[in-house]
Amino acid sequence: MKKIKDDAFLSLFNLSSNPKFIMEKDSGKITHINESFSRSFGYDAKSLKKLNDDEFWAGDNFKTKWLEELSKKGSIVEFPAYFYDFSGEIRSVLLYSVISKNDDLDIIITEIVDNTEKEKIATNLQSTILKLNDAMESMISVIAHTVELKDPYTAGHQKRVAILAEAIARKMKLPQNVIEGIRIASIIHDIGKIAIPVEILSKPGKLSPMEFELIKTHSVAGYNILKDIEFEWPLAEMVYQHHERIDGSGYPRGLKGDQIIIEAKIISVADVIEAISFHRPYRPSLGTGVAIRELNEKSGIFYDKEIVKISVDILAEGIDLS
């Protein structure tokens, strides 16, 4: 093993406040560590030289991958790896490395940033986010169940609309986060119906004009229930807009074209398909054929053309809405 002869270089290396080591490129052996390395990881130079690679590098071939990348590039910034410290604890680190030449010797000079605490914080944060997501899912389920207690037909309807709306959004290649918002909004899009008398919701015959006007208020009621809750997605607005039509003939605000958000356009089409295709208290199922005819006839008038085309394709493929 050759020695580094530059005393000035070694003095500067040892004075560094950050943990550093020097490794012979050919042998892969660590030949020098500075005092900061000893303080941070507990090794002295003699004890470190006695270790095998698997006693220092913690799994997953980090050393091999590091050397391969370093050989290609000559230097590396923030290479993630794991070391065992002297006590045996696994430490997450980021390596800043460069290949240098000292006389005729190729050496690797590496500075280490200990990432252990930061990684623990990130892991805890991820755990917290998962718990919050679980809590939100529970809350959405409670809301959906509340509607189900009032109107069993609405509950099944919302679940099927959610399946279909999510499938449409995926076919449109929307971002995953947008798809998730559409799914959640679909599950509760008729929440406002808890403000409608059950006698009207479950009426077996045709609704009177006054009763239909009352039914139409459920979009506004749903919006008012959700608007003050902070969600990651515009759920209240999706619920508000799901009966709007692109020609302005929908309700409650008569929005047109791009005034209607894409999420609501998707939910509105899924809503119509489910309403026509499944049983209602006042009539039996009309079937997906009638739903497809309705979509094609009103494509570009009531419903977005792209969404209609994708929806018809999904129905032709035989999506399971159960």
C-alpha cells in the first residue's frame, strides 16, 4: 500500500470539519480518515482498516455501485449509501467523491454528509401523511355512509360513478393526484341529497316540476357542506358543477365550456351513464346501449367530446361497475 506523501494536503484533510476519508481506487481500501470522521462514526484509522467491506458498507452493493459510477464520471455529488458506525448502528449518508492522483497513485477523496436524522424525519413525515390519508378516507366513507342511510340508491350510485369516473380519468392519462381527487369527489358527489326529503328521493313515480326543482338543489347543498373543509382537491367545486353542461343548459349556475372544470365534466358523464344503466325507484334499468346513445347524441352539446369517446370505449370493453 503506497502512502500519500503531500504533508500539506494531509494537514488540510485532517483539519476539515466534515467527515472525510481517502480510499485507494485500485485496492478499494480506506487509507486515511480525518478526526471528524472518527468523531462522527466512532472509528479510528486502525480499526477501520481491519474491517471487511460488508462490516462497513451496509448492504445492497453500495460500494460497488458507487465505484462504478465514480469510474465513469470522475466525481459524484450526493451519492446515497449506508454505513455501519463503530457501534453497529446503520447510518444514512450522502457521499461527495472525486478521483484524484497523488504522485502515481489514484485515490478517491470523499466527504460525507450524515443523512440519518433527515431520513428519519422524512420517514416519520411519510408515516404521518399515510395516517392523514387514512383519516381522510375514513371521513369520506362516513360521509358516503351518511348519504346511504338517507337513500340506499344514492349510495350504490356514487360508488359506481366513482369506478367509472376513475377509469375515464386514467384513460385520459390525467395526473395521479387529479385522478384521486375525481375518485373521492365521485364517492360523495350526491352528498347534498341528505337535504332532500326521502319521500322525493324514493318516489316511485314521475317527479312534479316543483319536486324536480327541489332535487336540483342538492348540488348547492353539497357544495355548502364541503366548501369550508380544506381538501387537497377542489372537491366542493366538483360537487357543485357535476350537473353543469358545456352548452350552458345545466344547473345550478349555467356554466359553459371551459368554465366547467375537467373533473366535473368527467363526473357528469359517469353520472349520466350510471343513472341510465341502473335501476331507479321510478323505473327499471334502461341499459348501457341507451346510455351510449345519449352520450353520442349530446357529445359536444352537453358533454365533452373526448370524455364521451373514452367513456363509450370503456363501456364497449365491459367495465365492471359492481
